[in-house]
Amino acid sequence: MKSTGVIRKLDELGRITIPIELRRSMQLDEKDALEIFIEGDRIILAKHCDSDIFTGSREDLIEYKGKTISRKTIKKLAELAGFTIEKTEKTEK
């Protein structure tokens, strides 16, 4: 992990400000969503990317009723439900 040398204090509501140089280098814009991860005693911030709610995959995604799912997962769920998937141009992805 690369140190930036930047130190910030939490305000009374537990917020920190990410310096503009870091936001620019990470291509973070105002209102961008950030994910928060914990690894040992570290807090990790990452720019949010949509992913399959079941597998975490970020490839070939579809949004349905506010949830994101991959076509591969949809095929697997259909098979589990007993449906047969026919091969077409769109389903071969």
C-alpha cells in the first residue's frame, strides 16, 4: 500500500475530507459513491462499481428492480428453476 503522507482529523460527525489531488488522481467526482471496506485495522475506500449481487462479477450486467445481476447468474438461476436456455445470439455472451 502506498502512503500519500496526508493526515486528516475526523470532524465532530466522523467525517474526513479527501484532498483534491487524491480525488483527481482517483477520478472521484462530487457525489460519486464510495465503498467502505475493513481489512484488519485498516479502513479502505474504493470507488463503487456495480457488480452482480450474487457473485460480485462486474461483467455483462443487467439492472432489474434496482438490483444488478449478470447474465451468467440469470442463466444459472433459470437452470436451477428448471428452465431450458436456448442458444441465441444474445444469450451466447
